[in-house]
Amino acid sequence: LRVAISVAAILSFENPRSKDAEAGAGLGEGDPLSRESLSALAQKRSGDVFATLSIMREYEEQANANASQLYSFCQRNGLHVTVIREIVQLKKQLANICASRVGAGSGQDGNLEEFSVLQ
């Protein structure tokens, strides 16, 4: 469930990698359904989801170890700080929704085993 929530959050935003790297990956001109245009759009919107999952894992480990260094972590690794923060916020919101739905469906008070890990 944790991975599904992470993937949903990642795919909801632009690629968190550096703005400079994205600037050169604009949409292809001409046919909007061309292979080049779709590839550029996929790269801009999500990039490699597995790579982004790895980035998010590292970011969250850094947040647990030393939250005051998150901005420099993003700069050091070429990450867009705002996008990373938005992904983290959406993950928390999705975890809350899942926890409340699981609890409502099973007669419990919203307990989801993985929920505590996600916060």
C-alpha cells in the first residue's frame, strides 16, 4: 500500500528532478501525439517512477535524520524542493484517506497498519 500511495503522489506532480534538466526537455513541436512529444510529456510529468521512488526514499531518510538539511539535500541532488514537498504532503493526505476508509469498512477506528509508517 505504501508503494501504491507513493506512486500515486509521484504521478500527480511534475518530475522532481532539477528545473534546469527539465528546461531542455520541452514538448516536441508538430503532432502532439508523436512519439517525441509523448516521451517528453512523460519525462516532464513523471520521468522514471522507480527512480523517483528511490529519490523519495532518500529524501524521507534525510528528513528523519536531519530535517534542517532538506533544502541543501535537494540542491545537492538536483531536486525541485517545492515538488518534493508537495509529493510528501499528498502522500500524507492519501495515507489519511486510506486509513479512514479501511477503518470505516471494517468497523475499526481508522487503524491501518502501514499508516503509522507513512506519516
